[in-house]
Amino acid sequence: MVVAQDLPPKGGYDSIQWKRNLPSRGFRPSIYLAILGVTSFLGFIPFINGIRERRELTREKIWARAHILPLLQAEIDRDTVRRHYATVSREKELTQGLDGWEDGKPIFNDDKIHLPSFVSLEGVKKA
């Protein structure tokens, strides 16, 4: 008796499809990476220009302050001189009858320059 054995067909069976056969959607990942890079670069351009403009405005502000400083110092000096003459005139009024008092003489006995300091006497009652 001849036994017929079940064998594969000649040329073999077809391969088994074990992967999902989905169509690809969109671009390759390298294309997305390139788009992200270009977008980031184009977004950084205004950011960098803003940093440069802010730096320029800061430099301009520093130079403006440096150039206006002598004018402001002159105003402070004028105010100091005005206050000094007002203090001397007030001192003359208060010390009219005192003997041995020199008006406008400095109170320090040295040759150093002492910047004047002013005290606000508002609210002080006169005796």
C-alpha cells in the first residue's frame, strides 16, 4: 500500500502577511525635522533683532544720561549757591545784635571743602 503524504505545493506556500498594510500618511520624519528647523530659525530672527534693538536703546540711554549729567550737576550747584546765600541772609537776620559773630564764616577750623547739608525746618516753631 502506498501512502500519499500531504506535501506543500511545488514552489512553496505564499508568505504569511503578518505586518499591517497601512498606507503611509504624511512626510518622512526628516522632512518634519527640516520644517521644524526652518520654522525655529525664522522665529529666532525677530527675537535676535529685538535683543539688538534693546541693546542699542540701552546704549543710547546711557549716553544720554552721560551727556546730560553736567547740566544736572550745574543745576545742583546753582541750587546749592542759592541755598547758601539764603542761609547767610537768614543768619544775618538772626545774629544782628550778637557781638563777635562773623556772618558767613565756616564753622569748621580746617581747610577742607565741606559740602553743605541742609535741614528742612518746616513745622519748627520759632521762639
